[in-house]
Amino acid sequence: MTESEKKVRAVVAVPLAEELCGLIEELEPRLEVVHDAALVPPMRGPADWSGDPEFSRTPEQQRAFDDLVDSADVLFGIPDVDPQALARTVSANPGLRWVMTTAAGGGSTVKAAGLDRADLDRIVFTTSAGVHGGTLAEFALFAVLAGAKDLPRLLDDQRKRTWPDRWEMRQVDEMTVLVVGIGGIGAECARRFHALGARVWGTSRSGRAVEGVDRLIAPDELVDAVGEVDAIVVTLPGTEQTRHLIGEEVLRAVKPGVILTNVGRGSVVDETALLAALDDGRVGFAGLDVFEQEPLPADSPLWTHPRVLVSPHTAALSSKEEERIARRFAENATRLLDGRELRAVVDTVEFY
């Protein structure tokens, strides 16, 4: 085999089924996909990229695993989903060209690795952002519907076997829904709400038109915009710039009774400010899949608040997730080898 025909060595650094390793090679034959299931922890369920925490390697196995990931031209997954393991292999492997994180928010792990600027410029980092768009958009729709139909009241009446006087529910096709962050997940949310007849607004830094979005809102217009909408859907990643973006100032300006759902990152919503807004009725209902601290502490008031639905960061989980991420890796490998721009590249300044 000539140098030009030499396959690119793609090392799978996290658990992945052999058939999906084969799928990657089938979709991009210029890759040699290398995976040793004995050296990575077994998954406990779908998309369990960290694997069984009881798994451990012998010293010999650890050396074999390090040698394996250090031989990669490209990596599927961050080794052990551990920023320090990423830092070690980046230092040990000057030939590493590209790393794809299996998490949509994998930029935070890259940031935690503390890589220097030369390595951040040498290696392309991508995430699985967008792969989870459909599942998260469905949860966002479910949460807004739960708020519009007053799910807590229905459940409380049912538990008490109470048949109350009829009362009016809100209709999605009469609502204005603001999607805060109109990227991959946000665009999927917009498409679904638009299909149900809602008027959809979306925040955008670029100002590019998005299908299903009736009005684009600049980030500095957010405080003014929230006073005109019936529901707020948060899809933003967790960065220094987005931390507590949905905080006291925004929640003070909302239309009373607004519905809020967060399928982005928990750090975007100031939970202290949210609880105050729930208590005084500014927020009528909150359906949350992500939280500032996970697992959500047992003493968090969010657990027992009558107008809060708690989902344990599980809305994105799907038995098809592993295959979707494998297909994304193969697609991006083709882009890399053809000299085209990759999808979901990590911004190595803001790390999202």
C-alpha cells in the first residue's frame, strides 16, 4: 500500500459495539477503525459512553489502552470521557488530527483538559451536537404542552378523585414560543412548534433565517422579547457567556404565567431566580431536563415544587443514539479526508 493509499487510523476510545465500528468503516472505507472491547468499560445502557464505573484496568491493560489511543490519527470519543486522559494523549501523540466527543456539550471536556493554544490549533475537536435534536425537541414540546394543559393540576385532581368545574386550557396554536438558541436543537424545536401552529421566535447571533422561525431576536433584545411570549425554550450550551442568561433580569421581564423548559445546559438558568419566579407566578410552569448541579440534590426545592416537572437529564437518550453518533463520525471523517469543513466544530475560545 502506497503512502497515499494508507488508511487513516481511527481509534475508538470509548465503548462502541463492533457492528457500529464496522458501519463506520463501511461508510468511510478510507478509515481503519481500531477498537479493543477488553480495554474499555462495558455500557450499562444506551449511549453509556463512560461505561460501568466498577470497571478497572490492570497496569498492563492501562499501558495497552494508552498505546492504542496514542497511535490514533483520529479519535472516536475522549478516552474514558476524562479531560486528563485527553490531555495526556494529546501530549503523547503529535500526529493526532481530530477528536470527536460523544457528548453534544463536549466542548466543556475539551476546555477542562487545559490544552495549550498550539494543540487547540493543531487538532480539530467536534461534538455530537445536533444528533440529539429530535429527541430534545420532543421533550421541549412535551414540557410546553404540559404547562399549557396544566398537567400538575390534572394529576392533583386525579389523585384526589376530584371532578372540578371545567376550566380553560391554553392552546399551542395561540401561543408565541421563544426558542433561546436557534442552533441544531433549537431549529428542531422551531420546526415542531411551527407545525402545531405556534408563532415561533428565536434568538440568533448570526441573523440567518431559520425555517419555521417567524422572528429572529438579537441577544441584546432578549429582555424586551420575553415580555411578549407565552413559552420560553432554552437550548443553549453551557459557556461563560450563557451562564445564568435566564436569570433575575430576564425573569423579571417575562409575561406572567410564562412556560419555561430547558433542554440545553443547566447553567443557563439561574435556579434561585427561577424558584422565585415560580413562587410569585411569573413562571407558570417549568419542565427541566438539565440542572445547575447534577444529580439534582435531594434538598433542591425543584423536586417538590408544584409547578415543576423534573426530568433527570434523560430526554436525549435513545437506543439509536450510538448509531447516529457513529454515522456522524463517518460523515465528518469523509469531510476531513476531502478537505471540507467538519460539522459541530468546537469553538476553542468559548468551548461550545
